[in-house]
Amino acid sequence: MVITRIGPMSVAKITGTLYAVMGLIMGAFFSLIALAGGFASADSPAGLSSLLGVGAIVIFPILYGCIGFVVTLIAVWLYNVLAGLVGGIEMDVQ
């Protein structure tokens, strides 16, 4: 079996969703670290750190998801172009 073409949108949707989930996890970690740093610091108010933490939970999934979608869309398009020129990936399936 030779894979000569991959559907760019289907792969990009899956990868974008996967990256959004990873961004949510990373945003949660960043939020916890920012909150702990805000409580440990006497100079900055804890409200500012919690605001940055909540922002991370919202922004990271959106940013990671969009970047993952676009980069995967470009990579799959490039794979399809190159597979048309030099052939696809050979696979043995049982």
C-alpha cells in the first residue's frame, strides 16, 4: 500500500484540537505557577497574578490550537506536493 495523498483539513482539524487540549493543560500549569508566585510575592497584588493565570487558561488553548492547525495544514499540503513528485510512503498492512 502506498499513501499518495492525505486530506489536509481532516489532519489539521485533529491536530488543532489536540494542540488546543495540550494548550489547556499548559495554561492550567501556567495559571498555578502564576498564582503561587503572586501569593509568594509581597510586591505585586495576588489579583494581578490570578488574572494572568486565567488569561493563560483562555489564551494558551486558542493560540496552540490555531498554530497547530496552520502548521499541520501547511505540512500536509507540502507532503501531498512532494508525494506527487517522488511517490508516497510505502506501508505493509496485514
